[in-house]
Amino acid sequence: MPQQSPLEVPEGDPFGPHNLPYGVFSTAREDRRRIGVRIGGHVLDAGAAAAALGSPYAGLLGQPSLNPLLAAGRTAWRDVRRALTAWVTDPGHRPAVEPHLLPLDEVVLHLPYEVADYVDFYASEHHATNVGKIFRPDGDALTPNWKHLPIGYHGRSGTIVVSGTDVVRPSGQRKAPTDPVPVFGPSVKLDIEAEVGFVVGAPSELGRPVPLAGFEDHVFGLFLLNDWSARDIQAWEYVPLGPFLGKSFATSVSAWVTPLEALDAARTAPPARDVPLLPYLDDAGDDRPGGFDLRITVSVNGQEIARPPFASMYWTAAQQLAHMTVNGASLRTGDVFGSGTVSGPRTDQRGSLLELTWNGRDAIELSDGKRTFLEDGDTVTLTAWAPGPDGTRVGLGEVTGRITAAR
Amino acid sequence: MPQQSPLEVPEGDPFGPHNLPYGVFSTAREDRRRIGVRIGGHVLDAGAAAAALGSPYAGLLGQPSLNPLLAAGRTAWRDVRRALTAWVTDPGHRPAVEPHLLPLDEVVLHLPYEVADYVDFYASEHHATNVGKIFRPDGDALTPNWKHLPIGYHGRSGTIVVSGTDVVRPSGQRKAPTDPVPVFGPSVKLDIEAEVGFVVGAPSELGRPVPLAGFEDHVFGLFLLNDWSARDIQAWEYVPLGPFLGKSFATSVSAWVTPLEALDAARTAPPARDVPLLPYLDDAGDDRPGGFDLRITVSVNGQEIARPPFASMYWTAAQQLAHMTVNGASLRTGDVFGSGTVSGPRTDQRGSLLELTWNGRDAIELSDGKRTFLEDGDTVTLTAWAPGPDGTRVGLGEVTGRITAAR
């Protein structure tokens, strides 16, 4: 009986040929970084396959980073994806393709792009309302600007790390309202934020805003993102100029970037907006709905603690991109922006421990004990899937990280 | 009579051989970017001179960017500077060096390093007090954390531009307290912030803070920085996550980076601190004072409007670096951090129009009319000098930019 081809991915596999996310890998035998495409439980060495097939994309795919492919623009993204789809589905290509497949557990995955700027948004109304109630109990939960613009801020791109990287517990200043002076030490309120990240491919010119309709020309794909947050450091530092050291120690991203094209069936309308939007943000008349129906799961040490629904986000990624550039700020290949914490309306849909435990008031039960915030040794994993074509599921690459003790 | 050598720089020239700032240039004839060192009114093609002299630094200096030199670390910085000093002062080197000198007005200057992350601080007590009084008239001028930590936030590194680059007036949302809803349009409160920027050379490891004493091992040099700010956009957006589009359209920096070594004589003690500092920020026992006595001048269309004294900054660059990394955040070659607006105690020492005009209440008089904020066509120039060895002055490269109309 002939051995089954790794390309015969079982029906229902969320990493079937309808998905084909991109990553960068090396192997124990060869530490050269290469672009890989995930198919089922295997990784296709895309540059090697392209070369074997005499593909015109052998140059773009034979790189140590996704950046040249990202920079190549939307037509190239579509054409390369079409070629890859043919390679993994057409049995005639199997003899040339199969030698370049490696089992997933034999590769080491790396950060797949060089990050240029990193912006994080604050786009879930449920999350912002919860945070407002916790941190500003005497005021309105949402600030007056919240429904008029997608609030965002720049984060530290140099500390974006790939899934699987350990996260050292940060130290810093904190001051409880009852403390007379701040104290220094390891954060005692280390938290997660379950988010979706977007990576920019095609750059834009300084001084020229990108309109809502330019989203798919500039954004290559998306992935899961964990915006680790030290709530005690953040609470003391963030007035008046925003989060800084409470966030900048690490941000973890999936090793796999899912191209937007794979998520056509997951497009969904964002929630109804309660206030009229300025024209540059008004997506009411857009051809395609701006939301993505991604179903996220948050687990700590293998136990599921929440299921944040990305479809519930008030602001869409297209609106975030239009806002980020409306002042003329340019985009560079490798710019990353995060959606902000994804929290749904239900208590079990909250994407941070801050919300799930109401700032530590209500511990959650894990099999190894109670948790308010993260303990050393805890491993946090985000997974997600989205509806794909013909009833399939499109899996997003997980993002996982383990907390190690402060140094 | 033999022609005078361009290396015979007149006594009192702030760009004499005691200074030697680094830049990157090209010429009309040859658009290849090269490292240049400024000496008097000339630029030394440093890589070409190094090659002509058979210097071991021909590799580091024969680059299109300062990044490899920055990454080489403190010993290399000292040795390269020592070599350059000999080349421009020792008459025996003249025949080899002089052919590689170009008049300053024949070169095009470029951004001399690739910016990694950009952080901006808020370190002048006078500035923070003025801003607090203007924006938060009902509260304390300084937030409770201000004297315990150097407040900072990440900015957009992709829109850092070299001196001389035009700045397009940004558009965005603004909402006066009396407006029922926000309006969209070109900023009507376009401002400057006179700052000093620092560029990181040697990187640091993720998870390992850089102590105060590590400042000179990691920071290569400094320069002038204009943190253009749209006050109306900023005022509406900045609560709760800090400035974003009010700043991200452009930040201008000098074309010349002054190495820290050139500023040894400008070291000065920062102001007395009124509250005890946590050990990682406490510089009371440091060998060298952490401040720099830089005398800045702000001009609009050639007319001087303020003289902010950098010596008056409450927080030093060494403290800012220690704070920025105390949570384990790593440094990369090319990280830039800004001091925050430099304002002294006197009204003519304020480094922003926001302060100089008290948010537009008190116009300033220029020969071409009154100003509250910047008008299209205005050119803003920052210059500075510092005390050098033996009564000399060390000039900083100017940073200039002209406002063009919103598109």
C-alpha cells in the first residue's frame, strides 16, 4: 500500500489548502531561515519548492523573512497564493513538492517579518467599558472620544517576540492608592491581552492618508497577538501619556501569518455604531463588511478560561488603518497593529485577567489552584479559528508563552 | 601664497576638531550615501579618507548608514574618534585627507541612522508644569508620578525625518469643549517641541535592564529634535492612552550626531531632586553629572523666539535609559529617545508655542505678523551649542523644517 501523501490533509483540518499561512523556519540540521507555508501537520519549504518547480516566485519565496513578499503588494500576494494552492492540491505537482515538506514538529519557527512600527488599539467596547469601570470608577466608563475615533498608541516593536518565547516577569514601580510612595519590584499583576494583529505589506507615502478602501491593498494578513501587561506598573505610570513599561517588556505574536484572502468567508459586519462617524471612518457603505468572525480561545496551562469573539469589535482594522494614517503618517512594510483586547459581552468572553477576575477581586479556578493574575511558570495560549469556504474552518497559528521568574 | 587648507578651521568655530559630528551624505554627482564627518564648513568623506589612509576603520566608515558604527560599541567609538581627530589635525595626514573634503553646501544630508524604536520623554519640570496648568487647570500641574519616574511613551519611528524635510500640516479630528461633536480638518494648533534626542548604539538583551552606569556603553550621541505637535488633535485624542496622531505625522532630527565624547566638558549636574528616588534612578552618587549644558535657540523664519536651557532638565538621559529598560525591555541599535520639550524657568526659555503663547492666548510678534501657532510657510529652526574643552564651543547640527499646506 503506498504511503499517504502529507498533502492529503484530512477533511476538517483547519490548516488545509484553503488556509496556507506563511511563516519562517529553520531546522536543527540547517539554521538558515526560510519561508514556510503550513499545510496540515507539515511545513512546505516554499522557496525550495518554487525553485524545483521553476516558479517565477522562487526569488520572493527564497528569503529569510516575509518582508520582500509583504512589500511586493496585493497582486503578487494573490498570484503567489494561487501558485501555492496549485502546488499543494494538484497531484501532478506532488513529485516536485513532496520532497520539500517537513513535519511541523521538526522545524523551529521564527518571527516571520521584521517589525517596523507597532501600534496597539483599544477597539472592543466591552473591554474598554470594563477597564473604565475598574480604573476610573468615578467617571464615565468610556472617554468622550471613544466612539468617535479608534483610540491607539505606539508600542515597542523591538520586544515583539514569536510564539513560544518565554516572558520574563517585568519589574518596575507600582504604587497602590494607599501607599505613601511607590515601591519597586516584580509585577504582582501580570496579565494577558488576547488580540488580533495585522501586518502591513505595501508601504504608503508620508503625507498621504490611506482611505478605508485601501485596507486590502496595504494589509497582508493577520495573526494572534498577546499584549502582555503588568497592570500595577501600568496603573502608576499611564497618566498622562499612556502605557509604557507596563507593556513594553514583551508582545507575543503567532509564528503564522494568515493572508487576508484566506478569510474572505469570515468577513462580518461590525456592531451597529451609535454615533455618526466622520467620513474618513464611515464604513456604512463599504462593499465588504470590515469585521472578521474569528473565534478566539484563551487557555492557561492547557485550561480554557475565555472565548473572546473578534466579531464583536466596535472598530474594524480598516478603520484603524485609515485613522492611523489620516494625519499623513506613512506606512512601512512590517508595520504591525494590534486590535486591542478582544472581549465579548459575556463574562466568559473577556480577553484579559483584569476583566475576568475584576482586577483580582474574583479569582478564577484552575486545576492547579486559583488565579487572579499570572504566576511564574504559567503558560498562556491563544488559539482561534474562523469560518472558511464551504463549511471549512481556517485555523490561526497559536500564540503561546510561559512566564519565567523576574531576574 | 599657498591656499589655506580647509582643515585650518578658524578658532572659535563650533565645528572645529574638538567636535566632529557624524552624518550621512550624498552629492549631486554621486547619489551613493556615505558617512561624513563635519569639520568647519566642510564634510569629510570618512570612508574614502579611511581607505586612503589604510585605516582599519575603513570598513565601519565605508557604509551608507551609521548603524554599523553605532553597533560596534564604545571602544570602537573612542578609537574611531581618535583616528578622525588625528586625520584632521595632524598636518602630515593632509595630503591623504584633503582630497576627501567637500564644502558643506555641496552635499545632500540624509537621516544618518535607521531608527529602530522611538521613545519620547517629558522630562522638563517647567514644561510639564506649564502644560499641566494649560490642559488640566483644575488639577495639580504635575501628575503624582512625575517626580518618581521619567514619564515617556513610544512614538512613530517611521516618520522621523532629517532636518530640511518639509512637514505637511496634518489633518485630524478635534473638538473644542464647546463643540457638540468633533470636526475634521487641518490642524489649527500646529506647534513645535524643542528637544534633544539620543541614539542608542550598542544593543541590550531582552530581560536585562541597563543600569544608570551603562549609559555611555549604550548611547552613542545626541542631536536636536523637533517633536512637531498638533495640539488640537492631541487634546482630543490623548485620554486615556496618550498622544498618537497629534505627534505621529513627523519628528525632525539633526543631520549631525554629536558623539557623547565631544560633550565631556558640557556635563552638568541636574537640578536638585525634591523626592527620594528609587535606587535604579538615584544618580546622586554617580561619578559624572548626568546633565548636559546645551544652550538651545528656537527661531521661526529666522527670528529667535526662545532660548531653552537643556541644563534645566529634571530627568537625565541616563535616567531615561535606565527607566526605559528596567522592565527588561531590550535596546536595539538605532533606538532613539527624545528628552521631552526643553523649557527653562523663564518665559523666554519655553520650548513650545503652546507655552510661549499660553495655548494661543498671548500671540508673539514676528516681523511678518503675529503668531499663536504655526502658519503654512513658516520655517522653524533649532540650533544649539555647548561648552567644549578650553573655552571652545561645541555646535550641534541644526534641525529645521518648513510647514506646507495640508493636502
